[in-house]
Amino acid sequence: MKHTKKLVIGSISTMLLLGGCVSVENSKENTNSNSTETTEKDNQDERYVSVQDYTGEGYMPRNGEETDKIAKDHKEEISEAVQKFFIDTYKTEVKVHNVVGSQDAATVFVESVGVPHFYTYAVVPIDKKNNEVKLDRVFTQEGQVEDAIKGGLYYQIFKEEFAQLDNYIEELVSKGEVIGRTTESLENVGGVGFMTPYYFISTSIHDVALEKLYKTYMENPNIDINELKEVFESSNFEPKRLTISVQLYMSEKNEQPSEEIFNQLCKDIEVLQNIPKGSYSVTLNDNLIDKLTAIGIKDNSLEIIDPNYIVRE
């Protein structure tokens, strides 16, 4: 089984976006970068916590320290503005779980109410100089919410197939050797679309079937799921354009990712019957997650990712 040490693109790119939501990172390097790297190395042990204890506490996007207090002070107004934005823009009701400071902004983590289910985030610019929150300028990263909605709709249409995948992973977890993330961490710092403690879904704007599904939902958010099933054109669906990213952790704090468990997990996903069509990435991490970034992938993680996805057609 081929392993790669590259980061899962969907997860890491989202965290990078959250680190600089409002403006592109300044290309000029910090003159104190060497001392910063040393400090980070010295504090590395303090940054990591057991995944089963992680709820999102301590999460802090890059350059978010100054805006975090402003965001917290205006959480109620920010939440109301973001909820209105989602109703107006995506015809979707959301509840706000967490508001954190990011570069020149507040990053607001939300969860949809009802179907389709997904986690995502919005951004509210902050004028630090005048201690002002720009409540009339709420925005989302391009394609992020659309992807979340499409993933949630896909899950709902193929709920029975996803139940097969859920049952398999839950049975694996019940043996006590591996574990997923906490629901609280998904709520507070998840934000990458349809998510469970064990996997998340990513879609592509180039899949015709999913695009039609999304447009139909936007035209009528109250559409019945059976009607959506009729709209979904399976002949136009391309499994290579939808990724189901399975990410598990070792249960014991000091245990390295198990080659045996990882290999068996990959083999099982290749042959499991009646699971959803799509491209599967698989990651097995040790027990620790970085509380600042909400990322558990490290140099010792075992992974199968692009271009070596397990494609189920």
C-alpha cells in the first residue's frame, strides 16, 4: 500500500483560507521568523492535545489575536448578521457555534439547520483601528458554501449507502484502537461541508449532476428529498469529482499510526458493498491534534490521497 506524507488538500487549504480570510498574506517575511520558529518548536508539546479531548478550544487563525477580542465582544451582532446573510444568500437557516478572530476579520463557524446538513463558515471584516465590525459586509469564500450544500444533498440522496459506510467505521471504532473527532470540534472549528467525526465530503464545480442538484435546491429549498432523487442524473455524475475523506486517529495518546489498521481500512473501502460512489482518501493519524489549527495530520500520518484515491464507481 502506497503511503504519502502530503497533507489532505481539502482540510489544509480550508485552514489556510481561515488564516487570512480578508486579505492575501503579505509576501514580505516577518523579520522575526527565525525566533518565531524557535518559539513554536519550544511550545510544540503545548499545541497538541488528544483528539478525544479536543473541542476547538485554543483554535486561532494566523494574525487573529487582535481581532479575537473585538469579535467576542460583538458576537451577538455578528451572529445575527451571519444568520441573515445565509438566509438571504443561500436560503438556508444556520446556527452559529463559534466566532474567532482572524486577519482583519471575524471567522464565524456555522451549522445548517435541517436538510441538507453541513458545517461551514462566514467572514465578517473588522476595522481594528476604529474597533468596528462591518456587519453589512459579510461574505464567504468562493465556492465554499456551494460545496457544503452539494455535499449535504449528496449525502441525503444516498443516505442508505452512507449508512453502510457509517456502520463499517463505527464497528471499526468499537474495537477501541481508533477514534474520530468530537462533534464539538466539528461544530466549533469544522467548517468544511458535510462532516461526521470520521469523514467529510468535498465536491467539484465541474460535476454536472451535482451542479444541477444545487441549482434545483436553490430554486426551491423546501423541495422534497424524493424529488431531488429524481433530479439527480446518475449518468452525469463523475465519482472522481466527489471526495469522501476518511480521517481517523489512534485511540492511545502515545501510539503511532498502525500500518496494519491503515492497510485493512484501505482494503475494506476498496471492496465494501453498497457504499457511496466517490473518490475515497484515507488518513490515519496518531492521537494528537493541533489545537491552534484543528489539524491532526503530521509527518507520521499514513495517507492515501490524490492522485491515489480509492475510486468507487
